[in-house]
Amino acid sequence: MSADLCWQIIRGNHSHLLKKRNVKKPFSTEPNNLKNVNSARYNGLCKKKVIGIEPAPGGKGIVLSFKTAKYQNKPAKNMVKTTIKAGPRRALNSIRRFIRYNHYRKDLKMASLRRASAIFRSQRAQPFRKARRRTHKVAKKTTE
């Protein structure tokens, strides 16, 4: 089945769709949807070439998943998952190189880089902030 026909069938109703009132574009929770928006471009169910970026199970790094042309008729073997733990800068460069040199979908390049950088930002350790001391007010109360 072609990707366009598949999209025409599932675009209004599928199990991953999140419809809300007063929201023009419904969200979608399907795997390999980079922006989590229900649109033909970012759909992870119908296209032959799909990129998915998720946080790694250990909490450090990302998992890059993509479809291969070799197993198009075998959905269980179709997805290839690669864990990248080299650090944010090297991981973003490897995603960039993967898209460029494998002639993978150029239109998903910026969306995949943005998602990966957001995941790395969330995995960064938060700086320790020392609680402010409130000595001035306490000193005033004790003198009264």
C-alpha cells in the first residue's frame, strides 16, 4: 500500500491520536513521530523511510531508530535501533551524517536535531542552587 493511501485511511482516526477541543492540529503519540503532530510529513506509521529519536534507557544518550528497505515485508525486523552515548555534539553530528550520507529524508533533518538536542538538554544535570539565607528578617524579629 502506498504511503499516501495509508495516510488517507488513518489520518482522521487511529489509536495514537489525541484530539482536544479548540486545538486545530491534534497531537499523535505514535512511535517515530518527531514532532508528535498528526501530519503526513511526520507520520511514523505509513512512510517507508522514518526516523525516530528517543532517550536511551539508562538516562544518558539517545536511541536513533530508522526503517530499512531490506525487511519491508517483515515489520518485526524492519526497525533498526542504534544507541548513541558519545555526548551531545558528537551525537548531533552523527545524526546529521546519517541523514546526509544515507540519502535519508532531508525534510526530517532539523526536526530530528531539535528533538535530540531537547533530549540532551533534559538529561543535563541541574546546577546546585544554594538556598538564600534570610538573616536580615530573622535579625529584625529577634531585636524587637
